[in-house]
Amino acid sequence: MLNKKSRYLLITILVFLSIAFDQISKIWVRNNFESYSEKSIIGDVFTLIKVENTGAFLGMGSELSEIPRILLLIILPVIVLISITLYTYIDKSLDKLSIIGFSLIIGGGIANIFDRIVFGSVTDFLYINLGGIFKTGIFNIADLSVTTGMILILISSFKRKP
């Protein structure tokens, strides 16, 4: 178990790094790519494609009018992130893997909400195509942080003894 100071430091550093990596990558993409332009990184398997996503995951919610979109894509996520942040800082029973997972979720969530507030959309640019059904939507580093965080929390939940 981590002591209180180490725990707070770990959470804060991971949240900050998650936000920083995401925002730096988005600044680079915004400054170097036109919308819908593609650049192959590893053949057709890993590609950069810049899109501005006004919705949530895979563009869901982008067709909503302004008020419902603000409620569902900014206000609700802010409330959830505040709750998760308080939980992560306060719950002393969380193991290190869960703390890391929740911290990545918080950082990724803050980064995408920041984009929605400041730019009106989230810059997505990473695309993986392993062939057939094994391909992703276009995503960003914040999405990767949130997904990694969820996987770590899931792994941690299986590791816990009943």
C-alpha cells in the first residue's frame, strides 16, 4: 500500500502526464495535418488521419442539438470525472493498479473535455487496421489513456481475492 503522500503524488503525476501527452500530440496534429489527410506510419496497419470529432466515441452524439450535446458531452462527463477523482484520492482500499487505471481515466477524460470546451470538438488521429473486423475507429491519446485505465481496473478486479 502507498502512503497518502505517495498516493497523491502518483495520481497527480499520472493525470498530468496523460493530459500533457494527449495535448502535445493534438497540437502537433493540428499544426501539421489538414482534416481527413492520411499519413501511413506502418503500411495500412497504423495510419494517422486527422478528424475533428464533435461527438463522443466514434462520433456518437454529434448529431444532437447544442444543449443536449453540452449536457451529455461536457456537463455529465465533468460530474463523473469529479466523482472518480474524489474516489481515487479518498478510497484507501484501492490497489496500485486501480489507482493507475483511475488516474489514466481522469487524465484522458480531462483532456477530451478540455478540447470540447476550447475547440468545440476533439481532435482524433490514430487508426489501426489489422484487416477484416480487426480495426479501430479513429482515436487519440486521451482515448488510449481511458481505455488503458479501464483495462487496468478490470485486471485489478480479477486479481483481488474474494
